[in-house]
Amino acid sequence: MEYYIYVTNKCNLNCSYCSVMLENNSRHLPDQLSYKLEDLKHFVDTVQRTRPKDVARIYFFGGEPTLDFNTIYSIILLFKEVKSYKVEFILHTNGILLNYLPEYIIKYIDIIFLSINYEKIYNSGKISDYFIGLLHNISIIKNKKQIPFIGRLTISEGASVYSECALIGDFFDYVYWQLDNQKNLRDIIAYKEQYKKEISLLFEYWLKFFKEGVILRYIPFLSIAQHLLYEYPIPQHFYCGYGDDMIYIQTDGSCYGCCDEVDSKRHFIGDIYSGIEFRDMEISNVICKNCEDLIICGGRCGRMHKDFEPERIKYYCEMNKFTFELVRKHLPEIIEKIGSCTYYKEIFCDSLMDYTELLP
């Protein structure tokens, strides 16, 4: 089970594409935790009893969680001695304050997701101090503990999936990008066509290195190849975890199946006091259920099927199906290379990828 705990609703960035912060502000949610940590612990214990084999993945989320080290550490202390189930601690951060992350917290962190604001990577055509600072902070953490870093990018209308992935790939253990799920895209047709052009360039770039014995760890490409190469069952739940094993816990203790649309409560599933219930969130209820590519994409985004009209969903499907075909076309070359490099298979099957939604 994945528990995304809003450590705070404050943030030290103001990303124009961040629907999470816009919606949290509109609901006037508390900046800090307003519930008792003992109630959080009781809630997680109760949920874990229904899923005894599941690891409890505690995500420090927000807002920007590193604005409140005390709360992060208090939650760690709450769960670190648990014996009845395994616990992992995952930090979801913008990275700006990582150089201040205390060693007593670093000690317990298993994975760091670093969300990069593409709007701030460049300044007048040059690499910005913001981005250089992120790389410096990653180095500081890595020198203290070899924590895996997964770089996350949101590919909105103003972003370039090609240039940004090519830039950041060397500095992260893995790179994952997500397509912009905002309702108010200016021109979704132009967005789709630009993405297809750039994903073609990025895959060509990835494939060139792959043939030369270097794997650029772009999770979407690796995941697509993985699901084409090996046998997987037809998914019963969304790969993103929506409606099954993903819970967002707000600062007031209310719980949601997704971090988007918090203001409308469309994904409200309960609270830490009275428990949760996933309703009408099964993959069998959406238009993807009979799609031949369901095994590859796992329905993409569960929230999308509840919030968007079929016509809008179709555009996201087209973008991902286009990417599937890029990989399929070169699958024989990929198979041949994996056969000659045994460590390739280990990378394609790395469980670290499962901490993401796999497909953008």
C-alpha cells in the first residue's frame, strides 16, 4: 500500500502547471497536520491488516515536505519499529532544500523522487542556478547515502520531453515523465502532435545508446519493452495504483484516491478516523477494458477515466500507443541486445520502476 502523507500544503515553488497546489489552496486545507499522529498510525495499521503481505510505502508528500523536517522525522519514529509489516520511507520533493536534509532523516529514506520544474531549468538560454543547485543537492545526499533518485518531469504544453530528458538523464538513477493532466490545456491536438515528434526523437536517442551498450534509464521506454518481452497477466487494477493501493492523506486526515481534484472531492475515499472505501474505481469499468494494449499501459491514469470525456482520453491513448509502436518496431533489436548483455535484463526488471505509474 502507498500512503502519500501531506506533510504540509506549503510550497517554496510556484509551478504554473501544478494542479495539486491550486486545488489545495482553493479548499483552504490546513498548512500543517491537524490530526494526531497516533490516529495516522492506527489508520495505517488497520489498512495493513487487510493487506498483510503488502509493504507500507510511506511517501512524504505535499506541498513541499522538506519545509517541515520535524513532522517527517516524527512520522519516521512512528513507523520505524513496526514489526507486523514492512515499511519503506520515500521522499517526494522539489529538491531545493535537500542540502539541509538532516542525516537522522537521510538514514531512513529508501527512495527520493525529485520533481523538476521545467520552467526553471534554463535562464536566458543558459542552465539556471536552480538546476545547478539541484545537482549539487543530489551530490550531497549521495555522498552521505546511496539513495536511488528518480527524476520526475511533467510534460505540459511548454515542456520538451526530448531536451529535458536528454539533459537530466545522467544525473538520476531513473527518469520518469508524466503527461499533463490539467483540464485546461490550450490546444490538446497541437500538444499531442508535438509530443509525438519529440518522443520519436527521444526514443531514437535512447535506442542509439542502447545499441552501443548504454541503457538510459527512462522508465516509460523500459516499462513498455518489459511488458512486450515478458508475460504479464491482464491487469485488474490501474498500474498507477488508483482505486487499489494508493491513498493520499491530507493534512486534515481526509483521504483521496488521487492528488488531483481534491477541491471537488471527486476522489474522496474516507478519512483516517472512519476508514476508507474505494468505490467505482475498477479498471473493468472503463473504456480500456478490452484494449489490446491494456497489459502495457494498465489503463494509464485511473483519475483520467473519472474526470475526462472519452474524446479527451483518446488523445492520451494516441500519444501512448504511438510510443508503444516505436518500441514494438525495434523489439527484435532490443531482444538481441538483452541476449548478449545479461545485466540488461536486470535493469528491465528493476523493481524501482514499480514505484512510478510506469506509463506517462
